[in-house]
Amino acid sequence: MENLLVVTSSSNMLAGMFLACFVLLGILAVVMVIRDPGSRATERFGGTVAASIVGLLGFAAMFETSEFTFDRGKREVRWHD
């Protein structure tokens, strides 16, 4: 039992923070393209878009779930509703 870590969330505050990250970084990416259309070929633009997508995925994961169990012994992560 000492190799288990259970993370429980009963609040959607973290999901809201991920959503805010997605929106703010998405706006930043749009502003970058408007100011300099050639910026789409830069690593900075790619990083901004990737971080925005991670924010969206984090929002989806945190909004839908209430509990994660990390089991180091079995090397698995279980996602419980």
C-alpha cells in the first residue's frame, strides 16, 4: 500500500485554471500571427500552441475526473470517476 498515491479533486478550480491557460495562450498565439504572419514557422509559436493544447487537455482531464491512483509497484495510473 505504500506505493500508492491517490489524488482526489472535489473542486473544479484546477480545471478552471487549465481552461484559463488554454484561452490565454490561444489568444497569445492569435496575436502573434496577426502581428507577424511569418511567426508560424518559429519555435515560440509552436510552443505557445502546444502549451495551449496541454491546457485544454488538462481541463478535460480535471473536469471529468474526481480521482487518480498512481501505483508505482504496478507502474500504472488508474482514473476513477
